[in-house]
Amino acid sequence: MYTVSIRDHFMIAHSFNGEAFGPAQRLHGATYVVDLEFRRAELDADGVVVDIGRAADVLRAVLAALNYRNLDEEAEFKGRNTTTEFLARVVFDRIAEAIGRDELGPGARTVESMRVTLHESHVAAASFEGRVSAAP
Amino acid sequence: MYTVSIRDHFMIAHSFNGEAFGPAQRLHGATYVVDLEFRRAELDADGVVVDIGRAADVLRAVLAALNYRNLDEEAEFKGRNTTTEFLARVVFDRIAEAIGRDELGPGARTVESMRVTLHESHVAAASFEGRVSAAP
Amino acid sequence: MYTVSIRDHFMIAHSFNGEAFGPAQRLHGATYVVDLEFRRAELDADGVVVDIGRAADVLRAVLAALNYRNLDEEAEFKGRNTTTEFLARVVFDRIAEAIGRDELGPGARTVESMRVTLHESHVAAASFEGRVSAAP
Amino acid sequence: MYTVSIRDHFMIAHSFNGEAFGPAQRLHGATYVVDLEFRRAELDADGVVVDIGRAADVLRAVLAALNYRNLDEEAEFKGRNTTTEFLARVVFDRIAEAIGRDELGPGARTVESMRVTLHESHVAAASFEGRVSAAP
Amino acid sequence: MYTVSIRDHFMIAHSFNGEAFGPAQRLHGATYVVDLEFRRAELDADGVVVDIGRAADVLRAVLAALNYRNLDEEAEFKGRNTTTEFLARVVFDRIAEAIGRDELGPGARTVESMRVTLHESHVAAASFEGRVSAAP
Amino acid sequence: MYTVSIRDHFMIAHSFNGEAFGPAQRLHGATYVVDLEFRRAELDADGVVVDIGRAADVLRAVLAALNYRNLDEEAEFKGRNTTTEFLARVVFDRIAEAIGRDELGPGARTVESMRVTLHESHVAAASFEGRVSAAP
């Protein structure tokens, strides 16, 4: 199994609901350093898992839609705790959708699985991984 | 699959038995930077894999029982080489036991698997991963 | 010259005023991973620059006063852009004040200079360094 | 499952064929920081996954055969794009062959799988992982 | 003294002249991860050392002129060993020239000094630091 | 000013005297990841600060004399706390002596200053820096 991984980041404000979050119930924020991994059993004709340049562009576009925002005010996250785990899934789903729209090139449709890791500090991270089924 | 990961460290002295260890047969020591990962298929009602604050407390407590010690003199490790691999398993088992005692909260009982990685330098690490069956 | 360095972090929300900040004029946030360095020409009788345990406690306390907050609503930062550079200075000044109050022990009064670095992502950081004159 | 991981690096020149590579079609180069992971269900009698000293020697020898070279002029890579993914596989295969020749010791024949990761920068990496069947 | 630091990278091929370089006399290559630091005694009216967005754009442009190239064939480096130290100076000079052309904004003319660090692997780096006198 | 930096590590056991050290008064140990920096105003005829290969060999030899040892039993450290700060100075002095013996080549005699940093974990480090006067 081959994996290719690229890194980027985004910076947001948010707050959490639930006593378990303690002081993180207050409005605060985070930098998320994002590692996006694509996995495939075989390389394509060029000898790559995905076109890493296109992948980096798509990741940047997906993160730009979250970057420099207060997630508490984003309609799509209404009533949800935008935890690191939750946001890893959000990024995963949006990259999977971009693959479905052929934004990473038709070859990316044969990517089997992905893993999205969000590092929130030097001591904590969360990730979501799963299969990619590009066909709708 | 969701993963949450936290980092901490401990510092110990020990020596190894066996010619393969060369100069590491002498009493020496190590800093182990520990990455503890929890994995679960679904998030809980708060939107998390585990309560990261409680997890960090439990990890700190588990490492405190090893920290600043000469492992050669710990009864429980008598006759064992406390290699990085071996210690990764020790930390894994103790975290699993803490989950079984509900020290990470009852929700942590649905954690499916864990991975414990011990970085012993900038060029070497070892880990143990496995399923967690919290019920005794 | 001897240096001792410790690392911790804090997570805040804020926004910036000024066209140069582009989308960072919106309410967003950041994780700051903080490196605090103490410098001294000679070691003390224990062979250290500062008591690293007390230093870590003081750094944690200083960061706790900023952590999990929306800096736009903190009275002391009214009308200021809480940039990474600016916050590095804030942390520096508060550590210097703690030294002045002997919170790091009387030995810390002979610390000559400090450097505070705030890493805001894997690609950007800012720091403030200067002499420490503990006497008021 | 236990894993042991070691790190080393090599530095090469190469160029790529295919419009998708853009400016990387020109002769350029890369430093690859290599993480080599060995996985095994049980530890051996010494309490290790592999003899880490021998493993480091074998990795160094494998990388030395690539290091400080223009891969465009290596006969074995004729007509291939020596992408990061491709080179991860090359290193994997050569380590597997060394295991087959017992260069890591007879115990290493029970290594079940390996993962080779090549970091080409602070923002990009590729890896190949698979089972090791040491018997020819 | 305030410092702001940004990170980017470039990938080149080259070879060295001189027996001291051993196998590095062959054509090979490197990834250089670049840290560019700007230093100033006081912050500007916006509360920053430099406009970090413009600084990142200028660094990217400076590195793009080196990226994906065989430095042995660049006329300006004829007869020079393009060592990591040497290239750190090249990047320093080109950023200083960009400041002189006001490409980082007129405020950047008050930057007092810079440091450029090139990391060539996980175990080696080189840097050049010096005063910036933007006036020609 | 040019700087070249190389990284290596060593692993030791030791204990500290003094109540301030708390549990670190017990016999324990540490991995020290070492960054050794050489500084010089001008490059030599080869375009380097020092011969990095020879520097790496000398650093390895200096660390080998400390590696895999219980520092409490080394005669030269009798009655001293082998703190991270103290050990940074020990490494500094031994490298300076090696320069004086021309082990890094005669060119290294023009190195002006050095900095030795010992990272003891992901959150703590200490360093010693000073001028190098190679002449005895």
C-alpha cells in the first residue's frame, strides 16, 4: 500500500458545549496543522499516488473555507461541537467530495482511503480515516 | 475511524541483558516521549473520542509511576529487558486497566483500540497497538 | 552563556484591525506553542540556570491567564492588535514580573535575559527577547 | 502488534517525465528523511522487534547505494519516474531482501510487515507498506 | 528585540568541488527547508515586525528562482560551491534586495537584521545572519 | 555571521543532589538530542564553515565517551550535578579541545563561537554558547 501525505494549516475561533470541556466552553481558538494522506494499492502511470500539486491546491481551497472564521457562527456547524475529531471528519468529507468532482484528476478516483490528522498543539492531535468511494 | 492522540514523557535508568545490546548492557537511561492514541468508530455525544483532559491526567499518572526511576530495581520488571517495545506495552496495559476502572469516564469503554509510541531519540521509536477490551 | 528552555501552549480567539491583515480581520483564533528561554552567564550552586519545575509552573500560570479566551474582550488589550509578536512581549513581561516577585526563587533574579517564542503554525513564529531587570 | 522505527536520510538528483510534474521535469534534487518501521506480533527472547543496531546498519547501507547520486543515470531506474512513492518502494524491497539474506539476524525473518516513509520536505511525504515474506 | 519567522522550502541539484566533500562531489541534490527571520527593536503601528503575508510572498518568489534547478548550470554560481552556508547567504541577499525595492512594504525598511536558516536534513542545517541596510 | 549545525544524541543515567530536584534525586536517566552549532564570519575556500563530515565524527566521538553510562560513577563528575546545562558545557569544552587538537582540520581554528544545545524532552532543553579560542 502506497501513501502520500501533504501538510497545510488553518486558524479558527470556536467554543464548546458540555461541562466536560471546562474552560474550553469559553470562546477561544486554535491553529490546526493538517496532514492529509491518500492511500492506493498501486501507483498510476506517472508513478504517483495522486498529483501532489493538485492535491495541495484542493486542500488549500478546503481549508480556506474554514480559515479565519468563528465556527460558532457557521450555519453548517449549528448545534455541533467543532472538536478536533469532528473537524478532521469535515475536512475528510470535503476532500472526498472534491475527488468525486474530479478536482484532483480522474486518477484520484482510484484512491482507496484517506486519513486526515489535525494537530492542535505540540501535545494533541485527532484524525479521521476511512475509505473513499468517489462514485456518488 | 477516529483517533485522538496526546503526548507526555518520562525519564528512566535501566540496563539490558544480552550481547546484542552491546554498550547498552551498561546502566544508562532514556527520555521517552510518549504518544498515546485512542481509536473509536464513532464520536460520543460531546463529539469526542475520549475526554482529552481526563486522558491526559491518566497518562500523567501512569507515567509518574515509571518516571525518575531505575527500572532495574523495580520488582515487576525483574528478569525482563525494559526495551522501548516492552515499555510501550507496559504503558498500553496500564492505560487499558485505567479504562477498565472507568478512570477516563464510562464513555472510554467504547474505545476500540489504542496505540502507544515511545520516542527514545530523534531517530528511534517503538510502539504497541492492540484492541482494548475494557471488560475484565 | 547558559540557556534553559521550556515549552507549553495556549489557545485563544482574536481579530485584527488594519487592511494589511486581510481575512485575519475576522474573528478567528490560534494555538500558540510557547518556548521560554532563560539566559545566565553562570550556573547556580545546584548547577542550573533556573529551577525548571518552578519555571514550568510560572509559565503555566501566565499562559492560563490567556488560555481559552477571546482576546478582543480582554480590557487590557483594548485597541491593540494581539499579534504573535505582541503576545510574545506580553508573556515576556509577565514572566519578568513573576521573577521580580521571586516566584521562580531568589536565584532567578540573576537571570540576565529571556526569549519568548510563540509558534502559531508549522510555518510561522514570533519572539521577543530582552534583558531582565528584576528590581522594580 | 509491536513496531520499531528508525530514521536516516539520503540526498539525490533526478528529474521527472510527464506534464503533470511541471517545473519538476527539470533536473533538481531532494533530501529524503527515511523512517523505517518493522512490525511483529510478539517480541523475541531479548524483548525486541529487531536488533535496532543491525537494522540501522542495513538501512544505512541501503541508503548509501542511493545517496549522492543522480538517479536519472542509474541503469535500474531507466524509464521510471523516481518519485517519492516509487523510492519508498525501492527502499522497502531492498530492506526485505536484506532480511531474506539474514543481514538483520535470523530473528528478523519473523518480522511480519514494514513501512518505509520518505519525507521530502516539512510538508510532503510518501510511504510504502506491506508484508514481508523473507523466504524467496 | 522582536523576531518574526516564516518557513518555506526549495529543491535543487548540485555537486561540489574539493576532496573534502567526498561522495558529495557527484551530482546529487537536496531539499532545503528555509526559516527566514526578521528582527526589529519596535513593532510598527499595526503591531507587527513585517507584513507576514507579503514576506511569505517575497520568500516564495526568491525560492522559486532557485527551485527545481541544477545549480551547477546557473551562470551566477559558476565556480562556486553552492553549499548550504553559501545558499543561506544567497537567500539573505535576495531578501535584503527585495526590502530595498520596498517589496515587503516601506515599513520593512526598518528591519534591523535577518537570519536565514537552511535545514538540509533532520540532522544538519546552516544559516547566515546579518544587518539589513536597505538603502543602496 | 555563518552558522552550521549538526545533530546527534546520547543516553545516560544519573541522579541529582538538592531538594529542588524533587523526584529527580532518584537514579533515573535521559536521552539528550544534541545540536552543535559552529559560527564564523567568513566561509573558507571550500565555501563551508567547517568540514561537516569531520565535525560529525568528532561530535560522535565526544558523545560516545558519555553514551550508555551512569554519570554518577564517572570520576570526572564527582560531586557535580550533571544537569542538562552542565552537560551542554561539558560537550562544548570537549569539542573546543578537539578543535585545538586540529581534529576538525586546521580551518576549524577560525571558528569564532559555538553553541551546544541538549534537548532532554519535547518540552525542555538547555544550551551553552561561547567563544572558541583554539590556541591553548
